[in-house]
Amino acid sequence: MSIRDALRGAPTIFAMGGGGFTMEPDNPALDDFVLSLVDQPEPRILFLPTASGDPTAQITAFYGRFARRASATHLSLFRRHGSARSLADIVLEQDVVYVGGGSMHNLLAIWRAHELDDLLAEAWRRGIVLAGLSAGAMCWFAGGVTRSGGPLEVIEGLGLLPGSFSVHADGEPERLPVWLTAVRSGELPGGWAADDGVGLLFRGTRMVRVVTSRPGTAALRVDAIGEELVRHRIEPELLGADPSRPPTPAALAVPDEIRELRELRAAMRRG
Amino acid sequence: MVTGRPPQIVAFGGGGFSMEAGNPLLDDYVLSLAGAERPKVCFVPTASGDADHYVVRFYRTFSTACETSHVSLFRRDRGDGAVEGDLEAHLLTRDVIYVGGGSVVSLLGAWRAHGLDRVLKQAWRRGVILCGLSAGSLCWFQEAVTAFHGAPTVVRGLGLLPHSNCVHYDGEPERREEYRRFVGDGVTPGYAADDGAALHFVGRDLRRVVSSRPHARAFRVEPRGDEVVEQPLAVSYLGDVERDLHAVA
């Protein structure tokens, strides 16, 4: 076991209703929070843009956000990267796997075709942090509500987390009723809905913390008791609001040589 | 709709508008098979994740001479020309379905999730001409050699053609070795094609090999006794040989 493996904690998932570098280009609070979950001197973060078909703009935005904060790479399942390394080698050496939004239907189908679903479950069990927004957040749960094919529909996820998850609760309010109906009928198990900017942190399968990058947002816990829905509003902690708790301990503690290495790497990437 | 055409597939080892800018020979060959004044051509860029620049290049190449459209499985509500509504009805009424390159594993995963594998089989049986390069070639075969992530490996394709396939045969020497080894180990015998060479199948049988480059090659790869034999196939160069010779001289 490497030192990196020894430093890993319990299985961790950070599920965002929306937000992070693809949706909040000027607000790094959620992405900094993701890095703060890792106790490594030079965190390794891998971006999976599969759900949107690996668009260049999304990949560029990822490096823009993370290249100076971490050892950042992305994994394309559509373009050859020329590396002879296996997917297992690439994924299991990471500290964080960050999954972008898009079509959850395509995301899961393509992961399964590459057997990446099993690999990500293994990464999770080993304590590699799984983070994501929208489709990249719902995928970890038993299910959610997607608009991959146009109209909103219930979709099954990988099931690492036992509840269901509904995203963009404030940004796309038409999702919520579809989700609530599915929970009431038992088509989906009870679970959480999150506004854009809100992230739920799970250790193991237990939800331990709710944070947000935007004031005035919330998460919702919903369970079906018989045919009745029991709703419970959760107030998130606003990130960056408490100066005694800096959101980016990892980034602040970077030694000079590592910072230089990152800048060099970023410059090489820019060519 | 009955096209009156037999099932046909034109599988490029590499080439066409996305790899050979300014050389329309392979694409024109496919269009000539349609026998229509203004063929209806639909582009399927799934293997590239519906890359925008790829879709744009398709329209640039084909929209003057053809009735063009494309299928987007990632961005179904965006972009002029993207098929909306009944994808099946649209695909079954095309003359040509053109599949772009990228990852064949991602391609097949996404197609199966959307039921496109079934629709494309049906289109083929009805005489819609299927073509493509790289992943867009591999996908039609029983088995395909891909080296997208890590070492070369064999994946199952849609199986319209009961052979195996290896593309970019001239591009990477290790692929050639691996393909022969795979066939020796029990992978279905099949066909390998260089960049610029295209295998034209009518029904399940190879009818002709054409090329957009004078020296592009294609091979039948099969076991014979204890060996795996690479049998060169006759290739018809689609360009003007005389003119090319003068150009070289």
C-alpha cells in the first residue's frame, strides 16, 4: 500500500445540485470544498466529462479551475489520449474523481461499456473522493430524474448511495414535481433534492454535511410514509462565510516547489 | 420505404472528410452508390461525443450536394439540422448513414442505450447505405480490434458483417501484430484496411476494395494451418492514376 492509499479516508461522495467550475465560473467555493476533502500534499483530481461528450470548453474550464490548485487531468472516453495505461491505473491513482453534468443516460451507458462503473465503485470503496454535479451527482444514487432524452424521466443510478437525488431544484423547478411523484409512488426511494450551488457530503452512505456556494439556497429531504410525503428543509452552511474555517487548506499550504511545478505543467498544457 | 438497394456497408480504414480534407474520393464513392440526384445523408458523430467541430465539418462537406442531417445523442435539443422527434423514422428514410470516428466502445454503449443498434440494423436490411471510418467502420463487424485505451483489445460490434475488422492498419505497426495474434487465438477471421482504403460489402460479402490514395492497402486476415495469413486484396484507386503520375513526375 502506498502512502497515498494509507492517507485515504472513508468512502466519500460529494453530490452537487449544480455549481462548480462549469456553472459558477466566478465562484470557486464548491470546487475548493472538494479539494479540502483530500488530505494529500498534492491532490490528484481527474475530470470525467463523459455525460456531455467531452466538450473542449468544459475540459478547458476544468483546467482553468484546478490546474493551479491540484494535479489535474481529464479522462476522455471519446478521444484517444495516446496513453497505453489502463483505465484502472488511471482512475485508482486519483484522490478525487470529478464528474461533469450532461446526459445521465449516456453517462451510465458509456461507463458500463468501458466497465468504468465497477472501477468507480472500487475507487469509492478505497476512499477516492467521488464528486460531481447534476448527472455527475445523481449517478451515485439509487436514482434520480433526468432530461437526457428530452422530457423529464426517472432514471436508475449506480446505487452506491441508497437514496434518490434530484438536482437543480431552484434552477429547473419542473424537476421537483416529477421527483416527488416518483418518491410517492415508490418508483424512487426517498432522498434529497438540492438547489444549484448546494452540495451534500456523504461519508460511507451517511449524509454528514450540506454546504452551499450561494446564500438563500437549500436542500430538501423527502421520504414517503405510506402514500404521504414527509418533507424536511435543510439549511446548508454557506462556504467561505466563516473566516476561521478557510475553504482551501490544501491550496493555501502548497510549498513553493509544488506551486512552481503546477505552473510549469499549466504552461506546458497551454503549449 | 423500400430502396430497391441490397444491404451495403462501406467501411473505411481511415479517410473521408474528417481525415482527408480536400480528397473527396471515398465520400464521393459512397454517394455514388445511393443512385440519387440529391442523396439524403445523415451523420452520426456519437463516437466523438457529438463533437461540434466534427458536425460542422460534415455540413461543410456535404450540404451543397446532399440533403443533410445529423443525430445528436448528447445535445438533442441544440443545433440546426439535428434530428428531433422520431429518430427511427428519420434514419430509415435516408440514403446514407455516415458514422464518424472516435471510441467504438463509447459508440456501442450509447447506441445500445438509445436503441440505435436495432434501428441501424433495420436501416441496413432496407438498403440504407451504412458507412464510416475508424470506429464508424469497426462497429458493423462481429468483432473489432480497438486500441483506444491501453493495449489493443477485441470488442464485439453490431455483427452485421460476420467478420472481424482492424482499421488504420498502416498507422500503427503494433496493431498489425496484435490483430494477427488475435485471429490466431480464435477471433473471427476478417479484414484490415489502411487509411484511405475502404471495404465495400454487399450483404455480408466483400464486393470491392476502393481507395482514395494510390498506395492504400487492405488485407484478408485468416488462419491457415498453424499460421495466420495476411492476404493482400486488390484495391481500385478511385483517383486519376494518369494525372497522379504526372503530378508526382
